[in-house]
Amino acid sequence: EKLPDLPAVSKSIEDLAVLLTDAVYGIVPEEHCEILVNEGDIRLIGQRVRRAADQAEDLLLIYYAGHGLKAGRRHDLYLALRNTEWEEPQFSALEFDKLRSVMLKSPALTKMIILDCCFSGRALSDIMADPSGNLIGQVEVSGSYVLASAQADKVALILPGEEYTAFTGRLLRLLRNGIPGGTEFLTIDDIYGQLAGWMKSEGLPVPHKHGSDTAGLL
């Protein structure tokens, strides 16, 4: 009847931001990192995401962790906010299609969305299933990369005793420790391959990705 609180999400997002903005090993200056945690105002979220996307030049990286919901006749993907109603997410959650639209319009050379939520694979199935082919063409030209933590019809997990979500926790471990025997600099495809292998071997939802142009080289 009600979406449960996910305490692991806040810690996942905050610790990931610390890693991504690290002065030595990070990829984003701290002053260029917008963090929204437990926000319920969809208008404020829209304003801040659009502003960040419009200002991005080299890289736009959008990372979401929380509840993913399916709604509408096409079972579209919605990203839950603090006040989202489980039964009617169309009116109180962020529709993924709006987030994708912001990404496509951004002038950034490389654009990336990473979703750590249930049914996040719908973000990829929607892209690939576009009947006109126009959308996939836009994504290819834009040099974008979408990474989803679970298949279109699967839930993402927070395992008992773990302080992070299953997907983000393993991503954090990888970013902190690197890949055993790997190169000094890891591409997002290196990271995806390692994550997919780990999660499959543990019986966890296997992440999915769609990359285009040079995005996979980041």
C-alpha cells in the first residue's frame, strides 16, 4: 500500500558522489556535482536537472537510485520521489522519458544515465523498441550511455546486512579497488563487464547497458 523507505539509497548516493568528485581519482569537480537526496518536489528536480544538463560541456552523468515503478498503458518506467504514490506514479513520480529528453538536449559530448532501481531495464527496451527509429538515431548521434541495474521485468535488490543497494555497493567496491589485473584507467565498459560478471555469479539481477558512439570509452 505504501512504498517503503530505503535507507541504503541515501548512503549509496552520498558515498558515490564522494568517489566521483575525489580530487585525485574522481571524474567530476565537486562544484559541478548536484546531489538530490529524498527530494519530493518534481518541479525543483526538473529545474536542477535541466540546469545541470544545459551547462554540461564534457560530461553529463545522471545517477538515480530508489524505487522504479511501471505505470500507464505501456507500463512506462517512472522514478519514485519522496512523496510518490505507489498506485498513481504518473502524477507524483519522474517519468524516465522526461529524463531521457533532458539528456538528448544537453550539449555535453558524453551523456550517461545510470539507474539503480526495479524495472530499470525498461529504459533500454523503450529505446530499442522505438518503431520509427528516430529515437535510436538521436541516441546514437548523441554519444550516450544508459546503464540499468536490472532487467525490464525484474526488481533491484538491497541484500540483508549490506549498507548499500546491491548494484551500487558493488559499483562502489569496484571504483575503490579497481579490477584485479585490470588497467590503471577503466572505461565504463570495463566497469559494466566486471559488474555484470560479479552480479551473475552471485545470483543477483544482471545489469544491462546500451552505449553509442564513443560513450563506452569514458
